[in-house]
Amino acid sequence: MEKVEKVQINQITKGTAQAECAMTGEEVLTCAINIGEQLLMSGAEISRVEDTIRRICDAYGILQSHIFSIASCIIVTLETQDREWITQTRRILSYGTDMWKLDRLNDLSRRICATRPSFDVIDQEYEKILKGPTYSPAMQCAVYAMTAGAFAIFFGGNLWDGIASLFVGALIRVTLYAFAKVHMKAIFSNILCSLISGMACILMCRVGPGQHVEMIMIGNIMLLIPGVLMTNSFRDFISGDMISGLLHFSEAMITAVCVAVGVRITAALCRDAGQSALAAKVEIAGAVLTLSVCLPLFEQVLDLITEWAV
């Protein structure tokens, strides 16, 4: 009797597993491109997005999968087991950096490849990730403030400079939030935010606790550096995704130039007001901005040289 029961249980388990694995080509494509889209919107590099989509398709027995992805678009064409070709396209209108979502999406994709769950199960997990935790504006302001203060002290400022950077960092987040509410273009938003933060740094030295304006500006400029974009662009170059690498690199450089323009305008205003020494300090902060933009390039080149040497 026990052997008969075990055989029945095994048959039921196998039947359930087969039912869970049974997904149409459209469902496989929808699941794969949904996850790929969110990975791209959360800051993943192109090679990771394409590899994730390809692995999900392979897990469900897709015969062929052809994936083309750039920073603003994903196109996936696959051949099902019935020898049918289907295609989906997704337009990516906005993206940023969300490490929590990236981690959860990577975990979900690995579980899909390992267990091949049903479409409904994947869709439920996917919706949970989309409804993940969000941080209040107050919390975001606090994080911006602490990051700016830490950078100001790290680059040589004293405690008073760090305290002054706290207020300017919070102001940057409020300014970005206000610009996003009125749907201001990123180019003008970066220029104005850099200009406003520069003037605020000068004000914090004049009437606030700040003592070294260049250190306060450096701490707050670091909040505007497109570090993830620069890093992803060179990772795309190394992976052979030249189009995506150029797109990410161009966007990162435009962002950096906009921030530098804001710093330059601040320095010009100081010089026109007869504050040449103050203008020189502001320009020092701009030079640090240029160096910070170049650091990811140096890092990627060194990593590439290390790989070749090994």
C-alpha cells in the first residue's frame, strides 16, 4: 500500500510540475520582456538585460531567441516549439537606479530558470516587486543630506563644512523633486540645480556654519555625478554593445556638462561681484567634478588591463 501511495504521489507531483512548466510562447515572451524592461529601467547594463531574457526563454524550451536592446528600447523575437515566430517591443521612456529592484529581479529570474513556474506565479512575484518599498520625500532628503555631508568631510572639509553640506544636500533633493513635478527637461534641471546648489553653498559660508565653500560644493556636486551611467557605458563598450555604450556615455557626458555649466555660472557671478578668490574656489569644485566623471573610465581601463594580464 505504501508503495502504491508513493507512486501516486510521484505521478501527481510530475503532473503538477508539467502543468506549471506549460507556458505558451506569448506568455514566455511577456514574462521575459517584462523582467528585462524593469531591469533596464532600474539601471542594469545591456548585457545583463539581454542575458536574463535569453536564459528565461531557454528555460522554457524556446528554440531561438533574438534580442536587441539599447538604453531606450527592447525588441525580442523568438521561435516557439510550434515553429511560430512572435515579437514584442518595449519603449523605455525613463530609467534610473534602483538597487533593491535589481536584486529582486535577478533573484526572480534565477528562480524562474531553476524551477520554471507557471505564468500566474511569475506574474504575482513580478507585481510584488513593482509594488516594492518606496521612500518618502523626507527620507530621501535625509539621505541626500547625509551623503553630501559625508563627501564634504571625506574630501577635506571640517565638521562645520559637513554640517553646511547637510542643508544644501537636502535643498538639492527638494529642487530636483520640484523640477520633476513640473516635468522640466533634464538638461535645464541639471543646470539650474547645480546653479542653485552653488549659490546655496556660498550662502552657507557667508551666513551659515560653512568655512570652506569649495569643500561644501564638492560634497554636493557628488550628488549630481552620473556615476552609474558612466560605469554602465564602459561596461557596455567592453561587452561589445557599442550603440548602448555610446548612448549611455553621451547621456552621462551631457549631464556632467550641464552640472559644470551651473558651476561655471556660479563662478562667473562671484567674479562679477568682485569675489575673485571665491570664484577660484568654485572653479576648484568644477575641476573635481571633471575628475569624478573620468574616474569610472580609469577604473574600467585598469580592470581591462588586469584581465588581459591575467
